[in-house]
Amino acid sequence: MFLFLVFLFFLVACAYTVKSNEDKILSRDQTEEWKGWMQVMFVWYHYFKAKEWYNWIRIYIACYVWMTGFGNFSFFWVRADFSMWRMLKMLFRLNFLVLFVALVTNNEYMLYYICAMHTYWFLTVYAFMRVLQSWNRNSKLMALKFAAYAFFNAIIFDIPGVSQVVFRPLHLILGLHDGSPDIMHEWSFRAGLDHWACFFGMLCAYNYPHFEKYMAYLDSKSSDPREAMRKLLMRLAIAAACLCAGFIWFFSFMRLEKYSYNAYHPYTSMIPVLCFIILRNIHPFLRSYHIGLFAWLGKITLETYLSQLHIYLLANARTLLTLLTGYPMLNFALATILYLVVSHRLFVITNDCSNFLLPHSKDVRRSLRNFAGMAAVLALSSAIFFALKVL
């Protein structure tokens, strides 16, 4: 059922929602599309308990972490905006909704580990680019910064037990009381699985101009037939190399049992990620179109991730939301509609709150006034709630 619905959904999306966009490598539309179809797989994996898809889900999460490294590095590299305002806007986007959900449901923050992971990796990229920012335009000094990042990353996550010690002071935030003797186990496990994905995303962002320049050379028209043929052969060779690397990775690692696969995942997940990126952008035709439905879903991935645990699913993804007993497919359709509508509204509300509390004008007084007003409303609402509870 899982694969049938996935195939049907992809078929409809490709047949009816393909849209054109600018010819750009990893354009915004393309990355939103990428996030969107992966989110469909991720959510339906939980809904249909498609445990055989576990290894692929690990790859999708690595892709999200890769995009965190790539996107934030690109932003800081191009705009050099290290202001507190920028950092607060990003932290607000990642954590505003999850904190309210955790508060309302009385759940721990780490239950929504994706938010914790993206917050941590964003902060590492920010620190990487902010510290010694004068080095950012010197390739040799940047190599030293990358080496230092890789060194500390390896120390923290590749030496057993170190991550638990390093993050122990944050146990109130990153701890999870799930019955494990070590409340930091969940964080160490989740962050450790993808601890190289963000780093590789940053490396790709740093080398993006070179890749873009090379692809522009392959895309340029040549009056000399021999040069045109040489460019075609180079493009085909790159595609063939990616396909070969993908097949080798698949038969060597992807087919492993999940516990065995987890041991290799942090060091091999970038193979399929890079193969996908190159193949998706190997020709201008492929770069110039995207699937609109997936791009729309990609804009609300954070909200769909959080909502799946309380609207699509219940009891922390252990049971399904049942609206019509005895009609599983009709129940699935109605739950999906409700799930998407609520997720989109949460996305709009989060953006509205972000613009209200952290306006684009960067007016500090206005921001503080708005924060005070919202705090007063929340305090009054809480007081009324507790008063009614007592009565």
C-alpha cells in the first residue's frame, strides 16, 4: 500500500503540477521540491509503518541536514549578515512552533528531534562563519577553518561517549526520558547519525561557484563540432560516474540490515546525496522545471513534521487518527486533508508571528513592545486556564 500510494501520488504530481523556473543549479524551487517529496516519504513511512524503508528515511534526513549546511553557509557567505537579528529570525523559525506544541502537549523538546538537530547545525554554521570572519575570503585560511570544524566534529561524535559529556549541561533541553538509562542517548544517536552531513553541505556551498562555472561551460554552445561532442561526452561521463557510484553504494550499504547500516550511514550518506544533486542538475532542461505540488509541500516541511505526531498520527506516532471506524482509506483521505490544512495554517501563523515579533524593519523598540504585548496575552490566557481548571 505504501509504495502504491507513493507511486500514484508522484504520478499525479508529475502529470499535473510541473512548473517552469529559472535555469539555476539548486534553485529555491528545486530545493523546496526536494524537501517536499522527501517529506511525503517520511510522513507516510510513519503512517504505514513501512519499516523496510528505514534506510531510505535515514538518507532523507541526511539530505535535510545537508541543506541546513548548504543553505546557511551560502547565506552567510554571500550576505555576510551575522547580526543578532538574523540569528533570532532563524531560531524563531525553527523553534517557535515546536516550543508551543511541547508546552501544550506536555512533551519534551527532544521528542521533536528534527528541530533540535537543525537548531544545533544552524548554530555551528553561524559560529563557523562568524568567528574569524575576516578569514572567509582567503581560501587557505578557510581550509584551516574547515579542518578545525572537522576535527572538533570528529572528536565530539566519532569518539564513543564524548557527545554525552559535551552536551550533558544541556540535558534539560536535549534530554529525553524514554526509559533509556542515559537521557542523552536519543540526542547523541540522532545527531551522530548525520554529523558529517552539515559539514559536507558547507563544503558544497563553498565550492558551488566552481561547479556552477563548470556546468555553464558544458551548457555553452560551441561552433566547433568536436568541442560540442567533447562537452556531450563529459556530461555523459559525469552522469555515468554518478550512476555507477549510486549503484555501488546501493548494493554495498543500502541493502544492509538497519543496525548495520547505521554504523556506515554518517560516512556514506553523502554519496547518494551528491549523486542526486548532480543528476538533477546535469542538464538545463532538468534544472528549468520543478514539480509545483512538492515545492508547495517543501515550504511547510517543519509544520508537517510537527503536525504528523498530533494530527495525522496520535500517541507520538504510535497509532493512527481514526475519524471513520471501518473505512481505512477514507479515513486516510480525510486525515490527510485535515493534516495539510492545519499544517499550512500553522506555517502562516508562524510567519505572521515572526514578522510581528521580529519585523523586517529591525525596529528594536517595536519588537520589544510586541514581545511584551504577546507575553501579557499569554500570561492572561494561562491565568484564565488555571482559574477554570481550579473551578
